[in-house]
Amino acid sequence: MNKNNTEVTGDNRKHLLDKLQTLLEKQIELARQGNIREVEVLSEQAGSLVEKIARAGIPDPADNVFNGRRQEQLRKLYENLCLTITARKADVSEKLSQVRKGKKTIQTYLSHI
């Protein structure tokens, strides 16, 4: 039973973990596509799901559903998401810098006409 006095079975726990994994995979895909707004939306869903998982008592070291391999898999997905978002941020920052340089060049050119 969890804190809400509802029983959380192994199948329910596995379903929650599967759903979290799917959300992380979708976020990675969306981040690679540059769709950061959708990543944020899914992040809210993932946060809510993590709260459900925490209330359900996951991870429980004695629980076969959440073994070390599953934990490592989720950790790697999360790290991959963070790296993908960081890479996208660096790309956007570089492009913004290029736009600013272009704008300065145009302003300088126009001021000499």
C-alpha cells in the first residue's frame, strides 16, 4: 500500500516506470528536433509521474520491477535528455550570437550611408 492507502502492485509499478521511460524517450526526440516547448510540457507530465512513483514507494531495493538495470536505464535516458537540451541550447546561443553580429554589421553599414 502507498500513503494514500491504495495498493500498488508490481504491474502498476512496472507501468509507471514504463510510462516514465517513454516520456524521457519522447523528450529526447523532441529536444533533438528543437521542439523545446513540447519538451517542457512532457517535463511537467514526467514530474507528476515521478511524484506518483515516489508515493508508490518506488524504488524499493527489494522490488524486482525496479532492479539496478532498470534504474541505470532511466538514469542514462535522463542524462541523454540533459545533454541533448544542453547541445540544443549551445546551438541556439551560437545562432543568436551570429544574428547579433549581423545586426551590428548592418547598423554600422547603415550609419555610414
